[in-house]
Amino acid sequence: MKSIYLIGFMGSGKTTVANGLSQAFTKEVLDTDEIIVQKYHQSIPEIFQQKGESTFREYESSVLFQTPTEDTIIATGGGIIEKGSNRKWLKENGISVFLKTSWEEINQRLINDTDRPIWNNQSRNKRILLEERIPKYEEVADIIVHTDGKSIGDIVKEIQDKLLEMNKSI
Ligand code: S3P
């Protein structure tokens, strides 16, 4: 079966849900940010600081295009949908699950976060960024799950049910 790509804004729970799905389906789990860190031997904040966002986006696309498109659960970075080429690739190669989380909940979860360069960039309006990105997540998504107030177990179950409905269970 095609791989499942978790997409959504920072703090929407992609990594945690990917781990839950990986257990539920006994499939391998990957995380594009983790692969970038391993491959380029730098943390995400270091890459942003020393090489800039555009280099990070190049790394991110190159990592995305090399992910296994079968039998794997893949958590992606929140900005993966920024590039049209990434959106096209996702639409053609994977089943994308958009974790749709409200601004209020994201803000609450990331209040003390210091590891996300875009979140920590005071000159960027993250609320507007979320609004700008929503149509791009929706363009790619095969499944949309509203996550507010739901447990990881609820979200995993909802995704399993929706995959079954689509007859795309892995
Ligand atoms: C980013 C999200 C991060 C990471 C990088 C950029 C973004 O991943 O890829 O800091 O542009 O939204 P998470 O969504 O896992 O925080």
C-alpha cells in the first residue's frame, strides 16, 4: 500500500500521530526533519541560522522525494507544502493526512518551544502563516482530521476508519 504522509502546521501532532499509526499498522515510521538532521549533520535551527530557509527547503524536498512510497508512515515538516513541486509529488505518490489544528491549540502547545526557527522568528506572523498554509494542506490532503480536543488514540482511530472507507487501508 502507498505510504501515509502526515501533514499539518507546527504543533499539530504529526510526529506523535505518525508513531501511533506506525504501531497500529506495524509499519516503519520516518520523520523528514529527523532525516535532514542525520543526513546534513546539523540541527534544524543550525541549518536555518547558517544556511537559511531556502537551503533548508532544498534539503527538505530532496529528502521527501527519497522517502519510500510504500508501506511507511512519514511525518513531514510543517512547511513541506510550501513548494508546488512538493505538493505535486505528495499528490502523486502518497496518501496525505492533514492534521487540522486550531490556532489557539497550536499556540498553547508551542508556547515554550525554542526548537522551531519559524515559530521563534518574532518578525513572522505565525497566525497569518497558518491561514496561508491551510489551503495548501487541503489541496494535498486525501484525509482531513480535526484534532482539537482529541486524544492521539481518537485521531489514530479516525484515520484508520477513513482509510478503510477509502479502501486504502495498509
Ligand atoms: C517548519 C516546521 C518544522 C521544521 C522547520 C520548518 C515550518 O517541522 O520542518 O522548523 O516551516 O513550519 P514541524 O512541523 O515538525 O515543527
